Amino acid sequence: MSSERQTGGEPPAAAGPGPSRDQRPVRKRDAARSRELLLQAAAALFADRGFERTTVREIGERAGVDPALIARYFGGKTQLYIAALQAETGGAVPADLLDRDRLLGLLDRVGRRGPGPAFQAAVRPHEDPAAQAAARAELHRRLVEPLAGRFTRDGLDRPQLRAEIAVAAFIGVLLGRGSGTFDELSRTDDAELAVLVREVLAGERPGTA
């Protein structure tokens, strides 16, 4: 008697082939794309509506991605916010505010898109402590620390305080310009405004008198 008859049926079917090697990179690319879409959508919504007023559902809808993936890829809304902040500069150390190109770039970007999350956190602190800490850290890394470094190299006293005052003044200029409350400020183009802002921020630095 054959082994088939002894087992009382057809031989077990062979297991189907596992995922091909070609399928795995596709899934990885899809995951990377979904993550990037979530980052882009989150950055735009956080800049437009702020951290508290933006929901994970809105982020998912704008990205065209299942909102549940936010938890999978980032851990939650706060972690996504932190990732979006860090993605804006890619971790690069920026030039300080007295650098002409840096200043022009900020004036142009904020003029087109409005103040980003880091700037907003300086005016209206986030209720979420982790989100506020991240925004504060990014603001200091991008603006305060580079300027404090320049003031230190120039031998100015209290460079950290000088840098914080200068950054606070610059944020005030950005917000005032965008509000339309100050007519001349709103009408002045980026190039002319950059010259005047640099003069104000530089103050009585050696060699500027």
C-alpha cells in the first residue's frame, strides 16, 4: 500500500513561496514615503495652526496616509512634532543672524509661510512640556547659540544675554511685519529690511561704529 493510502489522503501541499526579495524593498520604499509625507504634512499644519490645534487625523488626511502610522513611525504626535522641527534644518549648524544670506533667507521664508513652530513657541508656549522643550531647544540651536558664539568671539560681555535679546527683537520684527500693524515695516522689501535689522542686532559691536 502506498504512503498516500496509509495517510488517508492526498500528500500535503507544498508551502507557498515566501515574499520575494523584490517585494521587500518595495515595502521599505512605501514606508519611507509614508513617513516623509507625514513629516511634510505635519510641518505645514504645525506652522499654520500650531501644535495644540493640529490633530493626528488632520495630519493623516493631509498626507493621504492612515493616521495610525504616526504612532508606528514616530511614537505619537509630540514625537512627530519634534521630528518635523529637526527635519527643517537637517541637523546642520546654521549661520548666525548677522550673516546676510541667513537673514535674507529667514525674512523670505517667514514672509511666504509665516513663522514656523519654533518661532511660535517663543510667543505662545506649548501646553505639552515635551513639545515646548523641543521647540525651545531648536530655537536656541538655530538662532541663539550661533549669535552667542559670534558675540563671544568678538569679546563682547554677556554674549548669551545679548544673543537672546537680539533673537527676541528679531522675532518681534517678523511678527510685527506679518501683522500689518506697522505700515513701513510691512512695505519694506527683504533686502532693505535685512540691512536695517543687521544694524539693529549688531548694536555697538567693535568695528561697526
